[in-house]
Amino acid sequence: MSFVDIRNVRKSFGDTEVLKGVTINVEKGEIVTIIGRSGSGKSTLLRCINGLEAINDGEIRINGELVHDKATDLRHLREKVGIVFQQFNLFPHMTVERNITLAPTLTKRVQKGEAARKLALDVLSRVGLEQKIDAYPEQLSGGQQQRVAIARCLAMGPELMLFDEVTSALDPELVGEVLKVMEDLARQGMTMILVTHEMNFARNVASKIVFMHAGKVHEQGAPAELFANPATSELKNFISSTK
Amino acid sequence: MNLNFNQLWRYQDDFLHGIQTTLLLTLIATVAGMLIGLAGALLSDSRQPAVRLAIRSYVEVIRNTPALIQIFLIFFVLPYAGLRLPPFQAASVALSLYMGAYTVEIFRSGLASIPKSQIEAGQCLGLTRFQVFRYVILLPALRNIYPSLASQIILILLGSSLASQVSADELFHTAAFVESRTYRSFEVYAVVCAIYFIMVLSLRLIFAGVERIAFRWPTRR
Amino acid sequence: MRGFTFSDFLTMLWAVQWTATLVLIALALGGPLGLAMAMMRSSRNVVLNVIALVILQIVQGVPLLGMLMFFYFGMPVFLGIQVPALVSVSVAFTIFTAAFLGEIWRGGIQAVHVNQSEAAACLGLTRWQGFRHVIAPQAFKIALPSTVNFLVQLIKNTSLASIVGLVELARAGQLASAATFAPLTAYACVAAIYFAICFPLTQWSRSLEKKLHVVR
């Protein structure tokens, strides 16, 4: 059994079926990149993985636990699954330190005060932003805010991290710093599932690419193979349109 | 023109008592009104249509009828239902209900002003629903509604003058009393207006100070 | 003592015309003054701005009831003649209206102001033309929901005129209550009539606001 088991997932918004039977397996340490056009269902699928969206059929298991089961403690599960959003979603009324230490201190992983600050400095150093520990989100650039968002996730010690088009809202010159952090995380062995338009990242860092089109998985495989020899016409079109 | 303010000095204590009662009325109405408003705002999303309708009706009736009539209804009509309230209590109830209706709307807009994405972020970090409310929603929502809430409290302070019409001994009633003793009508009301003005100004300064202390994080300008 | 009859209800409806009179006077006189105040508050002339600001602060810092009494007793004192209650009440409501509408309209003007003034100037319009044709229509549209809202406040506030003896709707209620010893019926009727007048206006204000947000 894989670490993340997505089996035959179907999801509709009202009458529109957005996911039409999606099956993906993710092993520990894998870097899975989901690519595809807007509307292919990529972000919806990602939001289903940590239970932000309900599913109509199929199942999603993380480490054996069913995500959408009533018996599952979703809140507890979410302590182990981090998600980074396109719009950062930092808490504007808190400093960077408080943003990072809020959840760990409330869920009792860490004591308030010295220990919490040390944790914050730790994760901030992993994203290269220790000096901003007392700043407010509004005082940071987009790229810095996104890196803080990543640090905020890391502070919870997740086993899995989800990235929902995390560079799409950034000015081009700020994208690189965020991608670098993500590459570092990958190298350190984090299990990551990303939805992204950054094709170079997909090519160079991902261990598996999943190409989605119109709610279905059309192809999946190793990046080198997929990009060199796309099997379906949709993927061929997609690759050429993103060059 | 024959103005004489000197006679009013004799009634300092009465004025002071009137000020105290006014402030007390305002305080009671503000606290009770905000509790009612919070309850109303949270219950506005109830799944029971009857609850939603009840809150909606309460808010609309209060907002579309004069406060004076509301005070009369509480004071003159409740005794027929067996509950005879003295003037101060009756006025407190009426003003609290009045404040409650307006704060339901204020709190609702406050809760709605927090983007869903903030709540999602909190939930995805493993926070409970209460923790999300307490740490993610509360302060930013309060900051957003602060100007409206402050204005509303000042309106209640000024509106407490209506309690004089059921003989509650707040400041405006004191004015009528002193007027009846001195016949210096214009002087009395001029002084009372000035006192209200000073109270309002002081409140505004206090509110501004609190805002500076409580809401320190920078926002997009 | 007699019971509450239908004729009491009719008397109240009759009294509504005085409520309406007060509202119309306040709007007719206070409206233009309010516009003047809005322009004074938006002008670059510091003196005008401050004068309007002071008037606004005073009106917002004093109970309306206080203003009523101030003019009711003050006008005879300062003008030396007896003025009918209607006149002093009208003065108080006019100033009240002018101050609040002025503030509402100032908000509307400033919401439109900057970019549109520049655009108008670049088209060769004079400042007055720019204001009359470009800024004012847009400001009016933006301020309309709040203006209707204020109208509701004004209607409710006319009930205070009862305290100086004017027989508008609230006073009619008091008289009926005293004559019939049926305060619940009397005041409930009064409340219902106010509600019937104000609620549609409140709803209109809300629908205007929705339309506004869609347009923007």
C-alpha cells in the first residue's frame, strides 16, 4: 500500500463532474507534480487530498487512514499534512514568528516562549528568512510571504506537503527563491504533491509527473520519459503550448 | 438678551448624577447589546428557518421604528404583561434591545469580512473550530468593524437622552428638572448639550487610543 | 375613558402628514445646505473645510433632542420674538440633515474624486463643469444607498418633535394612549405605521447597495 492512495476518485460541483475517476499512488519521498490546463481538476484533486473538498465516490487514504471517513479525526490528520496555498494565506495580524508558532503551541507540540521561538528560527533558516522573524506579512514581498507560508507548514513537522500553484501569484523575479526552497525540501526527502505550471521544476525535480485533462489522469510517469515521448495528443498539445 | 448661567451652579450635584446615570445606561446597553448582537450574528447562519426568521424580524422591527416608541412600549406596555419596570431598568432594556439589533448587523459583516481562505489556512494547520475563531477570525474582524461599533456606541450615548421621556434620571431629565426650578431654559439646555459634546469627544479619544493599542499590525493602504 | 377605535387609527394616519411635512422641510432646506457642506469639506480651502468640520462635529456630538431644545428655547432668546414650535423644530432638523447628508455626500465625492477630476481636467472642462457633469453624478450614485438610509433615520427622528408638542405621528400615539388607556394598542399602531413607511425604504436602500456592488 502506498503512502498516499488515491483510488477512483469522483467529484462533482452541483451537476458538473470535475473529477472523473482519478487514481494516483504516491510513495514516501516521492515528488509528484500534477500538470494540466486550467479546469482539468488539478487543484480540486489537491484540495480533496487533505479533506478541504468532499468527494462523491472513490477513496483517498493517507498512510492507510481514509480522509473522507466520518470516523477519521480530520483535524489530527491535518497536523501531518501541510498545504501551501497560491495566495499564501498568512495571518495578517500576527508576526512571522506567531504565524509559524501558532499551531504548534496550540496543538502542544511545543511550549510557548523560548522553545517556540527556537522552532520558528529553525524553520525560517530552512527557507532563508531568519531575519524576518518579527516582521508582519504585509511588510514582506510575495516571495518572502510564500517562503514563510512554507516554513509555517514545516513547523508542524508534516509527513506530506501539498503545493497548490504556489508560484502562480508571484512576480516572475520572485518565483526562483520559492522554487529553490521547494527543491531543498525535495532533496531532504519530503513527500510532496504539487500542482504547478512551472515546467522546468516538473522536469528537473519531480520523480513522477501526472498529466490531467478534463478530470481524468491521461498519463503518468517519470518526467524524462513523459516529456520526451508523450503518448496522448492532449499531452503533446499541452507540452507544445507551454514552451 | 438676558442670559444667566450662574443659577445653574447650585445644581452641580444633580448634573453630576445625571452624567453618571447616562454613562451607566450607555455601558449597560453597550455590553448587553453586544452580547445580544454576537448571539444574533452567530445564530444568523442557523439551519433552522424559524431561528433565522426570528432574528431577521427582531432586527428589522428595531431598525424601522423610532427608539422613542420602543422605549414607550417597554415602559408603558410591559406592566400589562405583569412586568412593571422602573424607568431606569425599562430604559436599559429598551436601549439594549436597540443596540442589539444594530450590532447583529455589525457583527455579521465582521464575520463575513474574513476571507474563507484564512479559515481554511487555520483548519489546515490542525486548529479546532474554536481556535480558528479565537486566533484567526476574532482580531481582524474586530478591527474591520471597529469604526462602526465605535459610532454605534456613541449613538447609544446620545440616544440615552430619550430615557428622559420615561423619567429615567439621566442627564437630559436632569436638564428638565433644573429648567423647571430656574426657568433658565436656554442656558440649561445649552450647558447640557455642551456636556454631551464633551462626553462624546472623550469617548472618541478613548476609542482612538484603544484602536492604536489593540490593532498594531500594518495593513494595505 | 373610551376604548381604542378605528378613528384613533385614522387620527394617526392624519398625523403622518406632519411627519411628512417635517421630513420634506428638512430635506428641502437641509439638502442644499448639505451639498454646500459636502463641497466645503472636499474643498482645498482650509477655512471652509474647518468650519464645516466643526459644525459636523457639534451636530454629531449632541443628542438631536438637545438640538431641538436648544433651538426651541434659543430662538426666542436670540431673536427676541416668539417662534412657533414648527419653526424651531424645522431649524433643528435642517441643520441635522445638512450635517449628516453633507458627510454622506462628501464620502461619495471623495470616492470618485481623484482620477475622475484629472480625467475631466484633461478633457478641458472647468472645475465646476467637471464637478457638475463628471463627479456629482457618480458620487450621487455611490451615496444613494446611504442617503436613503439617512432618510429612514430622519423619518424616525421626527418622533422627537412630539416632545415639544408637535402633533405628528408619535404625539398622536401618546394622545391616543392617554385618552384610551390602551398604550399597547396605541403604540403598537404607531410602530406599525412607522414600520410600514420605513421598511420599504430600508429594503430599497439594500437593493441599491447590491446593484452598486455589481456595477463596481
